[in-house]
Amino acid sequence: MKSKIITLLLFSLLLSSCQNSMLKNIPEFSFTTIEGENISSDSIRGDATVICVWATWCGDCIREIPELNDLSSKYAGNDCVNFIALSDEDESTVRKSLSRFPFNFKHVVNSKSYSDQLITGVTKHFPQVIVINGDLNVVFEVTENKNKIFEVLDSHIAEIIN
């Protein structure tokens, strides 16, 4: 009986770590991207924003890049939609990976102290994709995604900007 209860509790914890967000809104931020652009929570306020927390060594992160690029291409002409990628790694490591796997988001490196604040589950997982609305509230979040995400992200963006 005890083992069943422990198993049930562990399963519940696991489910809650992958579920839609416990995080209600993102913390304020101010970054300079590796492209030299300054972005802050104030500069994206009022917009739809997709934030991807990723790592160059993460196979699921690399697998998601083409879909995320398609999404950013769809909204390339829309100034009300932002795409930000956060990596805990250094600029040289990220640039080397981007030369092999182009990723059309604005890239912030050495972002561990900030990305740790975005943890919505029991532990930090990669990739983590968050959609936030113009009030900086999390409207969708997924970690360790194994499924296609273009359509679900697109629908959340459309809800925000329409």
C-alpha cells in the first residue's frame, strides 16, 4: 500500500512538472542580445512574446528549431510579436551551435540567473517554451516537448494579437 501511495505521489509530481505553468507572469528583465540589441520587459510589454529556454547540447531543443524558425518567419513583419531565446551557455558556444543550426530568435546568453526564475516544474528542463501576453502574463508553457508545437504556439500568438 505504501509503495502505491509513493508511486502515485511521484507520478503526480512528474505530471505537475510538465503541465502548463505555475508561473503567472515573467520577472522583469533587461538584456543585450548577441546581435547587439537591447531588449527588456518594458520593450515587449503590449506584445505577444515567445521565449525559448534552450541548450546547445539538447537534442529536443535542436529538433524544435525548424518549427520555431517557421513560426518566427510567419510573424517576421509583425512588430507586435517577439521571439527570444535564452541560453545558460556562453556566447562562443551558442554562436558555434547557431552556425550549424540557425535559430531565428533574438539570443541572450549567460542567462542562467534569469532562466532559473522561469522554472515552472520541479526541476529545470530543456527546451522550455513560454508564450506571454502584453501584460507579461504566461498564457502557455511547455517543457521537454516531444510533439510538434507550431500550431499550438501560433494559436496562442493569434489570440494575443487579435
